[in-house]
Amino acid sequence: MPSDPIRPTRSRRLVPACSVFLVLLGLYTLTFQGDFRVDDEHILAARAQSLALWGRLEQPQVFGNQRERELQAMGAAATQIEPGQAVLGAGLYRLAIGLGWGGAQTMLLQNALLTAAAGAVIVLAAGALGFAQATGVAVGLLFGTGTMAWPYATTYFRDPLVMFGAVLSLLGWVQISHPAGRPARSGWVILLFGLVIAITAKNAALVLLPAIAAMLPPVLRRASPASRRRWVVGLAGATLVIVFLLLVPKPEELARFTLAYYVSIARHFLSGWSAATLIEGTLGPFVSPARSLLLFSPVLVLLAGVPRRWWRQEGVVAGAVVLTAIGLALAQVLFYRQQWAGAVGWGPRFMLPALPGLMLLTAPAVERLSGRAAGRVVLVAVGILGCVLQLASVLVPWQAAYESIRTLGLEPYVYTGAWDARRWLPFHQLPLLMSPGTWSTAWLRIARLGFGDWVLPAGLSMAATLAGLLLLRAKRAGVATGACVLAALVVLGCAASSARSDPAWYARSSRLGEAIAYVEAGIGDGDVLLVDAYGTPAWYRAMNEWSSPARWYSLPFEIPGTQAGWAPGPQADVASLFEELLAGGVRLWLLTSSDAPDFLARNERTWLEAHARLVTARSFSEGSLQVDVLSFESN
């Protein structure tokens, strides 16, 4: 139960929220990964770049990814991912290119910002529930440093954006169910805004709707007759709006928001599942030895210390949080069946949207423990344990953990390993945490090259963390908010600009950059660039630096002689793409480098020379690197 009789005003609550935001942002930018971990992030970043430069939601930049080509054959519903992430990423990409920063590298800072903001919203929600300022700060910091939200703050997955929308919705719901003299209107605005953010980023966030709806009856029973009538009118209006949005025709880019798509998903959910799989997949995210949310976010153990009286008293909020967590697990297993756990990732990533709410529910236990010396020791111990686990994931590459699993004679990338404790990733990462030589963050990679570009961003990140702690002493919410925004802009801007020295993106000669600049200077708006090959340094440069309105495709990463059925010449779907583009009168520009494993085989180049007319050719070389740029037109 909240114990402090003196509660801060609403504006005063902004001070601790700003403090937590700045502390977490400093930590996240200090441990900035600065690189993609898996190809899912490639696809998401490609869509953001496409929207920024071409005004379309598409991903030709990852055409070289075999899985992407397979998805394209399945239609728009498989490739047209929900647009929320792309819209936000496109804005960051445009800003970065305009300022001369790396576009993709700047987008990778997005989740650091969102996760830090989620921690701040938790502080506001704790205050709205009546908890002391210190309790809200403690819960926000435990969330940001002791849960798997930290590792995912250094990625480009969509889930942190969904999580931010979910915690905003939770804040709105708390304000609606605990008006405390506030007009319910502000709570509804926050709730709806959060729902829009979450659902447009990922349809899985739709589980928030039944979770909140199930808790409406108790709220309605407490409302006055006049308020109850307004609720009914509002809910009826919202239902009509939803029906209208489902029925109105939509462009292909919004294929996942059509009635036909939702009907197909419902049919998929209702057919082909077994009770055993349903039980396993619903319980797995909570109790499995290799994918349990608790094992990746041990601070959630504090839920065990929440008094039963509080659960009953705050059932409207607690019920919505618990139903959201169960709904996310259920939706995951209904969609993916036996593959619910995924083959790659740190913990049950799909459960991220439930994390802020679950952490908010620990507030009674945190406040209770913080009132006693022994309790404070427990809080510190749990916080340190959680922080160490997150650092293991942030500093030690995930691939190193999977290679460690392989040494046990196990296949690391499997969908059914959730119940095998030997596959718990921290078990493999914690020993490597003791070996700094295995660590990999943007600033560490830059520092190992002897460049001094890491000093300023790392120093500013540490300064931001300290400033966040000092901000707790601020007396004016306006001053605290202004200082917080200014500090965040400085830290993020410095991180984005300094990342240009990261060898993960700029490991090879500057000749690659010169080649891309040469293409951009000569390419027409209707021309197309082909980058050979996907995943090579040339591809990374194009993802980070391309600013032309001309579209570009990546070509497959092929190792001659290693693939079944491999033969000289481009793959059939690649040749079909060339034919389609040339038939449309498009000039094709080919950028190929010696980093591509089939560079000497000249597969795509030979095909183009045989089927089109060579217009220009230029080579850029330095040391062992050779970059060739050629342009072709139809005969």
C-alpha cells in the first residue's frame, strides 16, 4: 500500500520522470550496439529508408535475402508489415541524411529513446496510483536496468515501440480508473494515443483491447449515471469508427489492417492447434527454463511480494496488465504454434509490451521493502542481478552465445528449445562477460581502432546518467523538462554523428563511399541501383548513406559451389527481376565489390552484358578492395 501521505502534484511528478528518462538514455547510448543483429532488423530498416526516400513502404534493399523473396511470393499480407516503425524510422533517416549522419545508424538509436521514455511513463503511472516519488523512480530504474527491455533498447526490432504504446495506454487507463479530481478526458486521450502507436507498429498489440475491456465493468459500476451514459456513447462511437476503418478500402501497404486479413488470422487461430501446444505456448513465456520472462528479467520476482490486499484493491489495473501478458503469450502460440519461442533472440521478445505493466505492479513490494534496511538490501541485490544479466546480453554478442550452445553438441537455432535449460542464453554469456575482449558495442569497436571518436559520446552518455540523478533535486518541472530535452538532443546527436567511425559500417576503404557518391551523382530518378551483394560492406554503406530518390536492390549473397544446384549465372528470380526492369525502360546501375563472394564469377554482370547495352563503367580500387560501377540500358 502507498505509505507517503504527502503526494506530489501532477507537474511535480514530471521531475522524477525526466530524471529516470535521462538516466536510462545515458545508459542505453553508452552501451549503444550500433549494428543489426538479425535480418528482421534489415527488413524493418529497409522499409523506413524506402518511406524516407521514395515515399513507399517496400524493401527492395533486402531482395538479396532468400527469406524475403520467399515472403514476396506469399503476397502483400506477408511483406507489408505494419507501418508504425517505418514512419518513425523514416523521420529519423531524413533527419540524419540532412545532417550528414548515418541514416541507419541514427535509426538504431530509436529504441534507446523509446525504452527510456517507457521508464519515465512508469514513473508517471506509479504517481497516478498514489505511490511515493522514490517508489516510482525505483520501479522505473529497475525496469530500465533489470529487465530485458535494456538489450532490446539497442536493437531495431518493433517490440520496443509496441511496448512504449502499451505503457502509454496503461498510463491512460490508470488515470481513467483513478481520476483523483482529473477530467477523464486526458486519460482517454493518452489511452487512445498509446493504442494507435502500439497497434500500428504490430497487430499483436490488439490484445490490449480485450484486456482493458474486461476491466470496464468495475469502472462503470463506480461511475455516476451521467458518466455511465457518456461511457456508453463513447464506446458505441468507438465501435462504429473501428467498423468503418475495417470496411474502408485500403492501399496495399495497409494489407494487415483489412477485414480480409483479420478474418484469415481468425481462421488460422481457430484451426490446426492442439491443446498440448496451446498449454505449452501459453505457459512457456512464464515458466520454461530457456525462455521464461522471469529468467531474463529477474526483478519480476518482486511480484511475489505484492500484498494480496493490493491486488484486490487495484484489480482494475492489475487485471488489465495480467490479461495483456496472457494475451500476448496466447496470440504468439496461436499464430506460430510449435515455433512460438522463436529460433533467435534474447528471451521472449514478444512479451516486451507486457514488461512495463508487470513492473508497475511491483510498486507495492518496492515501497514496502524500501521502508526497511533488510528490504533495501533485497532491492539492491535483485537490481544488481538483473543489471548483470542485461549487461551480459548488451556487451556479449548473441552470436557468441549461440556458438557456445553449439559446443555442447546442440543445434543453436531451433524453434523448440524453450524447455531445454542448456539453451538459456545468459548461461553462455555470463562467462564471456568476464572477458572484455569479447564485448562489442559501437564505442568499444571504435576505441579498439585507436580512434578518439568514442570519447565524446561515451562521456556525454555518462554525464547524462549523472545529470539524471542530479535532476531529482530540481524544484521546477518546466526547468527539469527543458533540461531533459536539451540533454537528450545533445546525447543522441553526438552518438549519431560519432557513430560514423564504427568499423561495423565502415570497415573497408573509403573507396566504397566514393563509388556510392559517383552513382548518386549520375543516377536518374527512374533508374535502379543493384548492390552486389546483400550483407556486404557495400550493402551497409547503401543502407546508411543512400539519399537518392532512385530505388536500389540488393542481390543475393552467394558462395559459388556451396549451394545445392548452384550453377553459373544469376538465380532465376534475379534474372526475372532484371528482365522486368529492363522491359520497363529502366537504366540499371550495378555496384559490385570484391567483398561479394561471387565477385570473380561475375554472374549478374555477365548476364547484363549479354542482355543489355553497357553505358558506363568505372572502377574504384585500393589495396585488396575493388569496386566496379557499371550502368546498362535495354538493347
